[in-house]
Amino acid sequence: MTQEDKFIKMTTEPIPKLVGRLAVPTILSMLVTSFYNMVDTYFVGKINTSASGAVGIVFSLMAIIQAFGFMFGHGSGNFLARKLGEQKNDEAEVIANAGFAFAFSFGIILAVAGLLNLDRLAYLLGSTDTILPYARSYMGPILIGAPWMMASIVLNNEIRYQGNAKTAMLGIMAGAVINIGLDPLLMFTFKLGIMGAAIATISGQFISFIILLLTTRRAGNIRITLKRNPFAFRFLWEIISGGLPSLFRQGLASISGIMLNVVAKRVAGPEFADATIAGMAIVGKISMSLNSFVIGFGQGFQPVCSFNFGAAKYKRVKEAFLFSVKVCAGLMVVVGAACFIFAPHIVELFRKGDAMVIEVGSFALRAQCVTYVFGVWIILTNMLLQASGRAFGATVISSCRSGLCFIPVILVLPLFLGITGVQISQAVADMIAFFISLGGGLYFLRKLDRSEGSVIK
């Protein structure tokens, strides 16, 4: 399919069919990615509670790596999609290569800095003395894989923003299958323990990276090549500013995860610190998996938004947004209710036999279930503004849930409510973030209505 064919399809095909076609592969990619993260948690939970806690510690580090990957990926992806919508294909090619080159280079810098400060980094992320040996073993391989982890995120997003969601999905899913298969093999057959889980993760990511890189050579995709001036610094700020909402969302999620671990360690005391950190880590992974449907659906919506915004077809942008909200909200009501009812059984799957972990996790999960449906508006409004080039508004909204709202809440509530304050902190932050994003989203939708037929600057 030529770029001209893509333009026609993205700007004329009925919205439900178009968004659905693009969303299904991204939803599957997100669900599979979340599933293999859950598999890591499941198998590591068979070692002991401290090992489960280490997953929560290193999860914050992986969120940092992903944050920069999404910054370059969403920034270059949104930018090139708008250029394709404007039918400026040559500029889109340069942008795609620049996003890839900057991400891979930054991944190398991040890996070297982390490996030189491994123990210090683990403590900074909230590790206890008993968790440290497991965190160290898990963290080292993850850092080594940072360059291709970040680059594969960029490739996935750039391919997806060109309207090729199915081909992007294949690369992600292949890596996930490799990860899932290697987890028990490396951990238990080869007796590598928690390090085996980390090696499985970076091996799967490397396979995804290779497949996605080869995919860019297929007809209809922008090719990644050193011949296209990959370090095009003239586009660097546009890429970074377009990706800042993702950086803030993921980066603040990492900072919030660190603060959650630190506060939980202090509030629970030495006797229950590992169990509390493990319980909250399990809930974090569960919530991430459930929200992956919304994020995946939103990633199917974003190329439609970017193409049509670039083509000044604002009615289609609004229609696609509202369609996405309705579908995702309906599903999250059902999923939230089911998880609320079966919360103890779900948590027990990941750390059977530890009553403290199950008690902490069950209450926290139920608190989160109440707010899942409100999170739909937060996530999709952020994606709407980001795909439309509204970097500041998208950055503010993406910062609310995991940062601007969560950080004050996690600092204050545990002072009065102890562990309960830790357990409900994310749910309280989500409700505050919802009301902030509600105002921002409605304002932009009204602006789209008023601007139909003219170009929004």
C-alpha cells in the first residue's frame, strides 16, 4: 500500500471500522506484553517474598527505560503521522530515522550509567537489604538490554503510526512468546533464578527489535537506514516535545513507584516491608495489565487522530475519540467489577501462602477497581492531545495520575492512615486526575467543533 493509499484510507474509512482495525493489533500487543510481565511476576513469586519485592523495585527502572522509549517513539510517530497527513513524505522519512537513532544512543548512555551504580540504584529505587541481592541480579541484564528495549518501542510506534498496526504487533508478540518460553527454562531448568527471568525479558525484547527493524524494509513502511541522516538535530526538539507527555507519564510512574516503595518500607517497618512492597508490586502489575486494553485501544485511535488532525478533518478526530471512550469505559466497568469480587484469589495467584501479601494486595486492588472506568477518560484525553500536537496540555494530563496528583497523596495519606494510606493512594490520585482531565478534554473537543473547516495552529 502506497502512502497515498494510506492517506485516503485514514481520512475516509468509517471511524468504527478504522479505529477497530488499528486497535485490535495494538490491544493484542499490549495484552501480550502485559501477560509476559505478569508471567515474570508469577514465576519469581515461586522463589520467595523478597524476590517478588525485587520485581517491584526493578519495575520502576523498566518504567524509566520505557519512558524514554515512548518519548522518542510517540514523539517521532505523532510527528511523522502529521507529516504523512500533510503529504510531506520525505520529511516523515527523516523523522523516523532520527527517532530511532536518538533512542538507541540514549539507551546506551542509560545502560552504562546504571551498570556503574547498580547497588546505589537499587537502594534509590526503594530496595531493602533483603531484597537487594535479588534486585541486583534482575537489574543487571535489564540494563544491558536498555538500548534495544528503547529502540524496539520506537520502531513499534513508528510502524503503527504509519497505519501498519498488524506488522508492528507481530514483532512485539514474537518477543513476548520468546520471553514466556524462556522464563521457566532459565529460572528453574538452568537454575538461574531471578536472573533467568531478566535474561528471558531482554532476549524477548531483542527478538522484537530485530523483527521490527526488518519490518521497516517491507514495502509501504519507512525504512530505517543510516543513509537518511539519522541524527537530524533540526527535528530533535519537535520529537522530544511531542513525546514529553509519554516521558512524563511513564517517568512520573517510575518516580511514583519508587516513592511508593520507600513509603511502604517506612510505614510497614522491617517486619512487613518486603510483604507490603511485594503486595503493592503485584497490584501494580495487575492494574497495568488491565489498563493495557485502554492503552492499546488508544494506540489504535492515535494514528487516526494524527492523520485527520493533519488533514484538518476535526469531526473525524472527535468521532474517533468519543467512540474509543465509549468502548473502553464499557469494558472497564465489567472488568473492574469482576476484579473487585475476586481480588484475593487474583493476588494469591502471584504469591500463594503469604497472608500479608494477599491482605495488602487485595485491599489495594479493590480500591483501584473503583477507579478503572475513570482512568479511561484520563488515558484517552492524554492521547487525543498528544496526537494533535498539544504537547503542553497532554503533558499536564499525563503528569497528573502518576505524578502531580499521586506524589502529594502518597506523602500525606500514610501519615494519617498508615498502610491503608499506601493501599488507596493510587485510587485517590486517579479521581483527582479525572476531574482535571475532564475539563481539559471537554475544552479541546469544543475547540475542534469551532474550528471545523479551518486549520488549528
